[in-house]
Amino acid sequence: MTRGRADFFASESADVLRAAVERLSEGFEALPPSEPRIPGGAEIARLLEEVADRLHDNYPYFHPLYAGQMLKPPHPAARLAYALAMWLNPNNHALDGGRASSRMEKEAVAGIAAMFGWKSPDFLGHLCGGGTMANLEALWVAGKLCPGAAVLGSTQAHYTHGRIGAVLGLPFEPIACDRRGRMDTGALEARLARGGVGAVVATIGTTATGSVDPLPEILALRERFGFRLHADAAYGGYFGLADNLGPEARSAYERLGEVDSIVIDPHKHGLQPYGCGCVLFRDASVGRFYKHDSPYTYFSSDELHLGEISLECSRAGASAVALWATQRLLPLESDGELAGGLSDGRAAALDIHAALAADPRFLPTFPPELDIVVWIPREKSATAASARARRIFEEAARRNLHLALAELPADFFELEKAGIARDRETVTCLRSVLMKPEHREWAPRILAILGEAADAVPGGRDPSALRSSG
């Protein structure tokens, strides 16, 4: 086993977990002995070996050469805390089902809210199964406040918003983007002027390119038109801690606390296992929409039960335990280790973008705002570039470099300037998400393998012509 794999699959983790389980059991010593009945217990060891074999059919998400989709391993503290909590399997719906884990959730969520300048008891928030459920709750509240009114989001907003609109009976209308993947505020203003809008979704880190919508301009439009403003920061929410954002992105993060609701996914840059999303409301009074008087829900405390402010009922308390433990170890501070990892990811993206821009074989999009880089191979046409991008993607994977493919507007590339015929409105691009702090030091290796893969895939243009056009 190589050092990289040995470090990730460290056997020491089992020893740490075993000691923690023993410590957990000490809290229940007063109970009389009891032998659990475990159906099939004698076969567990053999079964886990089979599970391990099945799991070999995965990409190496834990390794720096996996630089494709938004996948990264959870922090070891999160993994271990989650596993430890599973010995109890708490349910954070009612306090009876998750007393300690519910308190840990409230503390962890308060830590996230503090990143945006929100403090208890003014805000309302909780964890949920992921960004989709979190966004659904935010737009559900928007629909309660503005029944039947339209929800607007950019054409690069996550596709889940259209689905959520259909579920909630709220019409979702896409607003055009500029050539950097951000909501076009001119197009937004024109649509707002026609009326009938209840909410606007500002995307703080699109999942395709990491673009950050121009929040200060959208906030100014809210002053004029009076809509509810929701920030989908599921991907980019933590980047407010980074110290190397560009001025436009920084201006958006500095105003993020002024929106009405925020979604952030700890299972992305918060180093958590799936699924762990978080929804926050600036005004805690929206909790009135969640009230219920179910006769079969048992409550044994006057404290707030998380099930009273959540559309979901049963939820894994282990998610809260893992998040609490991680934030205890790595506080959400601008000078902390977690923030440093975010800055390293963005630095890796800037390094790779600069190298691609200087390489006559490739044409990148606009400079990255967060940690996502997108590019195409230079070819005669957008169609030819798309076809070759797919072949390079496959060839890179054969060399253990795992990228991603994305279909994006041709407007995101300066095709004409690069001598590439625009014969279609979208282009199949190569895309890399540089989420791991190690990606910064691995950037030269990633670029070298990419170059080898590109050279191994025949192209349709003469290299000297490419150099002159670059």
C-alpha cells in the first residue's frame, strides 16, 4: 500500500474509535447487563470483506488525483464522531430521541450562523439531509410569505430550484447570466419591473464554475422591489473565511448576512459525511410556519425540539455530532486551519487556470472565483473541442487523473478570439474541483498528467497554428 493510501486508511483510526466506544459505555454503567440479539452476527466479518470488495468500484475520491466532482473525504474527526454516535443512533427530531446530539446541533448551527454575523435568538436554523432539502425549506417559507409568486434564479443556479418550485407550486423563472456565469442584474431588474416576484435566489458559488452572483447589486434591487432574498451558498458558503478572494467575490461575502435565508452544505467544504445540509433564517419568527400539534409526537422538555422547526422529521443525530466535533477541532475562524484549506484550494485553482491560459493546447473560461476551473481543448470548432474534451477525460482517467465533464454556454469562452468556430451554443468542457488542500501542491502533477492525456488524444489543429492563435 502506498503512503497516500496508508495515511487515508490508517488502522490507528480503529484504535481511537475503540477507546472512544469504551469511554461512551462508561456513561451507562448503572444499567444491568444485557446481551443484544444480533441477527446474522457471526457473518458480519465476512460480509464486511465483501462490502470492501464491492467498494473498490469507486473513483479514489480521497486522493488529490481525484479532481472531478464535488467530492472529498470527511475529516477523520467527523468520521469517528459519526461512527461513535451510531452506537446510540440518536434521532434529532424530538429531544427524547437525541438529547445530547440536539444540543450539539444547536451549538454547531450557531457556529455556522456566526460566520454571517447572525446570533441567537434572532436567527432560526437547523441541519437537514442536504442542500436540496435546505433550499426546499427556504423556498417553502418564501412561498408562505408570498403565496403563488414567482421565484427567480440565474440560468446557472442549481437545477434543484426548478424541481423545488414544481413541488411547492411556485413558478421558477431563470434569469440570464453574464459571460462569467453570474446573474445578469440588468435582466433581473427588467423581470422585477414586471411584478409578481416573491423571491430571488442568489447563488454564492455555482456548482458548474464556482461563480458568485453580484450580491451587492441584488441587495440594491431588493430595496427597490421588495422581494425576499435567498442565498444558495450550499457550495460556496464557507469561502467567506478564505483570505484570497477577488474583490467582487469578497464584496458579496461581506454582504451575505443581509439576505433573508442562507443554505450551506457542511458535507462539502465543512468536511462532513453525506448528508449534512444547513438552512438558516435571519428572522426567527418564520418558525411559526412549522408549528404542529401532532398527538403522537412525544415531548418531555420545554426546550425547543428541532422537529418543531424542520420539515423533515427523523434525522440522524450522528450528523450533528460529527459536525460539532469538527467545528470544535477546527473553529470557523478566518485565521484557522479550515480557512487555510479553503485558501489553498482557491490558490490551486488560480495556479491551474494560469497554466491552462498559457498553454497553447487549452482555452480556459474566466478566472475562477472559488476553487473550480473549467477549460476546453483548442480545436477548429466548438463541436470538435467538445468531442476531444470527452476523449481527454477518458485518457486522463486511464492515467489515474479523474476530472469531470460539464456542458456550459459557449459565451463563457472567447471562442472567436481563439480561432474556434462557434457552431453550437454550448460546449462540453473539462472541469476540475480543487477542494482538497493538497491540490495546491499536486497542481504540477495534475497539469503534467493532463498534458500527457491531451498529447495522447489526436487533435484536428496544427500545434504551430495553436501557438499563433494563443
